[in-house]
Amino acid sequence: MSPGTAIAPNRVYRREAAQVLRVTRRSFFYGKNCKTPKTDIHYSHYCLSLEASMPGSTQPGINVRSTLALLVLIAATDAFAQGSTFSVAPSYQIPMGGSSSLYAAGIGANLDAGIPSLFGPLDGTVRAGYTAALLDSQAGTIHIASLSAGPSALLYSRGRFSLDASMRLGAFAAFYANESPLFNPATSAQIDARLNLGSMSLALSPGYDLYWARRDGSVAPFYSALSFGLTLTYAAGGGSAKPKLKIDAPELDPFFPAIYKYYADNKFGNVQIRNGESVEARDVKVEFFVPRYMEGPSIVAEFPALKAGETRTVPLTALLRNEVLGVTETDAVQVEITISYNARSSVLSVRRSGNLRVESRNAVSWDDDRKAAAFVTAKDPTILKLSRNAVAASGSSGAVFSESFRKGMIAFAALSEYGIRYVIDPASSYKELSKASGIVDYVQFPVQTLDYRTGDCDDLTVLYCSFLEALGLETAFITTPGHIYAAFALDLTELEAQRVFASTENLIIRDGRVWLPVEATALSSGFLSAWADGAREWREASSQGTAKLFPVRAAWAVFEPTFISSTENLDVVGRFPDSARIGKSFDATMKTFTEREMAVLEKGIKARISARSTPGLLNSLGTLYARYGFIDKAEASFQQAAKDNYAPALHNLGNIRFIKKDYKGALELYERAVKSNPDFAEAALGVARAQFELGRFDRATTAYKTAKIIDPRKAEAYAYLGGESSASGRASDPAQRAAVSWTDQ
């Protein structure tokens, strides 16, 4: 071959012919058969034969221009596709194997174009590279230019960090001063430890480059080196590769503003996502956003991985701002679902929009009757003011056996005097709509019912329960087929209820609690009639197994209460009945109740006394009078029962003195009761309480400790007597200090 003749590429070698050439510094480029060395650099035992491709030559070769043109075409076609990446990587080259004796450490640089899913499940890379291979003994530099392509795969991803591997096959051209270029195959492999920074990423990139040549029909490394690179990558297409994770159209249920807090932890729809990537999606995060009613997106799901082709259904939850309570007519708002994940060495994201139907703030569906609890707004300022003013209007008159009974009657009288009436809304009837859980009903907030002065069964029940809860009473919803009404808990045990009511038939005993049912739609009929109606409805439905009782406070744990602004109904307070009207109505109802109950109970006890008078029966008659507020009659009965130092009667007489604030007289009677029965806990507590009110706190503490030994459970209610507050003369609750407990036996 004559000098200057172009050197043709070698034929692609066979794998079994590959072998490592040992080289020393002698000759590099030779003419055919190594007869005329071009430089003083040569092999010690072998020469590298580079066959020329000349017209008529039988030596097979590779069409270099066609090969390079094909690789360039691939790069040009895909480089600007959505999701492509572009990288630049300077590197430091350390010759390896046989190259280490011929070459010194050198430098290099690569320009890469990454193409997503070029090889099915694997991404692809096209690389244009340059290496400056420095010869030992200052013999110069061989310049190696390469063009290659191959697959890359994500090995690991966590947050912004990812680890991927790639390998490439292509061709190189080696250039040396005054010599014709050498064209041969090139291979390389690389690991990238990458830190993803949005559209940019930075990676440490160790790799291995191997350039091949043929000698006498065999193939061996021409140059091999371990490279250490620093790769800077830019991801086209908005900062990420084109995402292939798919979001189906979300399935959204109607959104009910009254229970908007419920949706923070409970779904109102689903969305199905499908990983269309050819690789596993990692660190998947699903966000939901309602721009009109949310400050920002909320994360509704996170999972570490979603396999290629895997489909998953994600429940949608969100906490909207309370501005949603301003929706008075059905509306539609836009929602956004965004999913971010790691795949193909990139942080990817995909978004889908949809429409959410927002119902009126008064709307509700009766798939769960407990939803009514969301409308029980006991903390509404208007409700608090009206309910507490009503109780204050009645003073302390009425039955003293149960404060909750008295408050329940007062609240009913206040609403009745306000003039609220029961009206069935044919377009929104609980009776009809409760049968179909998917149909939307209309429920008024309490301030709205006060403003309109009308409502159906759910509206009036919600209003009455709101008043009672504002007064500290525990309430419940009672549901029967097609109907809902109220109940409230009495502060009595079942045994105590049996002693103060002529019959417990009109009460509901459930899990140790005593409930009093009230038909809230019967406001115009009076409390006693509404109580009787509610009890009758409960008995009838219970006999058929269709009656249900839902405590409101338990329902609040699921459907938290919320209320609309009372400023929308400013004139409600001004229209509320005055205290004189409420008090008069309450007194009349209480008198009727007392006479009715007392007549039956008194007759029964007196009949037993007539048959055989005992201190116990006389004392029971006295407690009956006392619980209904007839203190003079009670005292007379207790005095008869106490003639023989009957301890319960002495204790009850002490209570009367205590009520009248005759604490010395009360102390004397309590001490007589203790002397008569040293194990009488109530009397021992009476001693402690009287001593406390007399300012003898040390003695009160001593007496309290005695009572606590006798009956720790009963003593717990008066813990202030034995605590540090005793020394300073302060009780935890002034109302508790004035209350007394009447003893039957």
C-alpha cells in the first residue's frame, strides 16, 4: 500500500477470533506486511495489518459513509423527540490491559442523545465521542473519534437519585500525524450515578471504552481504557421525558358541602391509573387539586413502585376550604389530578383535568342517616345565645331529679313559643328520599329554620338537637322507616328513672343510658305530647326491628358539624320570644307533668304505707316529694322516718338543711347518719361537704378520705374535697357544690 492511500475499515470480526495483543513501543502504522515502518514506534512481535480498500481488492470492508450516515440519521430523527435527553461528559482516561504499556493517561469527551424506549423496554443512546490517547515516550497523540449507539436501563431510583447502565456499539476513526486514518469497530459500557434536578441532572459516570482492530485475520484491542466522567444532562420536553403513565377519566361522586370535612379522610371518587411505561415506575405520588376551593394540591396516594403495565385504582380525598359552604345552587368546578414518578432516569409527571359536581350546601343523600349530624350546629353563636337565654329564663324551677330533663323541656318550650311549624316539602321529603340513597334531599341549617320558621322532620330534629347540644345535653337521632326525630339522654341511671317516673315505658334504655324520645315535629302540641308520640313511634318500630338510634356525638366523629354564617339571619335573635313567655310555657308544662307523675307514684307509696308503715317507705315518699321540688312535704316525711335514727332519712334531712345553706344544721344531721351507719358513704360525703362550706378544709379532707375508703366510685364526683383546691377553699364546679343526692334506702 502506498503512503497516503485511504485505509478501509475492517470486516466485523468473529467473537471466537478475539484476542488480546501485547504491544510495546515500536511501530504503529505499517504498510502491508509490515515491511516499511512509518515511525520508530513498532510492535515487538506483531504488526497490525490494515488492509486497503482499493478498486479490485478482494479484502471485504464496511461502507463507512453509509454507516456514519445511518447513525447520524437515527440521532437526527429522534434527538428532538419529546422526552429526549442531551448530555455532555468530559472524562479522564486510564489505559488498561495491553494499552497501559503503550499509552499514558489521557482525556476525552462525549456528546450523548438519549431516546426514550428506542429498544422496546429499554431507552437508547447515540454517542459522539472523542479520546486523546497519549503515546508513551512523547511519541505524540492518537486522536480517536467515535460514533455509537446502544440501549440503557434504569437500575435503581429513589427520590432524585437514580442509577442506570448503558452499553454501545459503533465505529471509530483513529488519526495520527501524517498517517491515513484507521476505521474499526468500537464498544463501550457505562454506569451513571445521577442526581436529578428537574430538567437538568448531574452524574458520576465510570465506564470502559474498547476500540478494536484486526491483525493477520484476527481481532484484538486497539485501545482500551477505564474512564471517569462527569455528565451534565438536559431533558427536553418541559424538563422530563415524555410520560407514558396514563390517567383515566376520574369517577367523581357529587360533592356535598355540608360534610366537606368528611371528605378529608373519605373518598368522593376514584381514578384509575395505568403504567404504560416499559419499565417500573417508582416513587409514585398522586395529587388532587380543586383550584377554586383549595390552597394547593393534596397528596391522595403514594406507593414505592408501579410495575410496567400495572393498573391501580386510587381513591380521591380532599379538604376543601369552608368557602364551599357558600354554594347555594348546584355548581361544577374543575379538578386536577397530577401524578409524578421516576422512570427511565427521569422524574416524570402527568396531569388530567375533570369536573366535580358540587351540590348545594343544604344538600344531603341518605345513604347514611348519621349525615344529619353535620347540620347539628351546637357551636353556632346564634344557637348558643338563644338556647342559653331560654334556660336562664326558667330560673331553677321545675323538677330537680334531672337537670337534663328540665333543659330538654325548656328548649322545646322556647322553640314552640317562637312559632316554628312543621311543613312537609313535597319536593324534599325525608319520608320519600330516605328510601333512595342516591337521591338528593334538602336539609336546613338551624339558623335557616329559625329564619323560615318552618321545616320538615329532618329540619326540626336538627334544630332541636342543636339547642340541646348547646346546653350540654347528649342527643341522638331516632330513625324509623321514612321518619327521623330526636332523643336526649337523661342524667339518671335506669334505677333512678324507675323511682322518679310513673313508668319507664316512654323511655329508651340502651347500653346503660336512659334516653327520652321527642317528636320534634309536634312543637305545636307541647312537650308531653311530643314525648308520648316519640315513645309510641319507637315502640312500634322496635317491635318490627326497624327502629335505630344514632347518638349525635358518635356521628360527629364521622361527620363533623359545620355551620353557615349567622350574619345571613341577623333578625333571628330579635324575633325570638322573650323570657317571660318561655318561662310561663315551661312552668305550665312542668306543673302538668309533675301532677301526672306524682299522682301515680304517690298513690302507690301511700298504699304500701297504709298496709305497713316503715321508715324506709316514709323515706321513699319523702324522696319522691323532694325530687319533684315539694321540699316541705319531703321534710315532713323524712322527720317521721328519722324518729328511730334511720340513716337515709337523717341524710335527706341534712340535704334539706344544705339546700337552705344551713351548713351547721346539715353537718349535725350528716354526722348523726354516719353514727347510725358508719358504712354510709353518702352521709360521709355530706359531712365533708358541710365542713368544706363552713371553711374547715382540713376536716373536709379527712371526712372525704373516709368516704373514699367506703365507696371510691361515689367519692370521685367530689374529688375537689380531697385535692389541693380544698386548702384554698375552691371547688372545681360551683353547681356541683349546691347539688344534693336523695337517698331512698
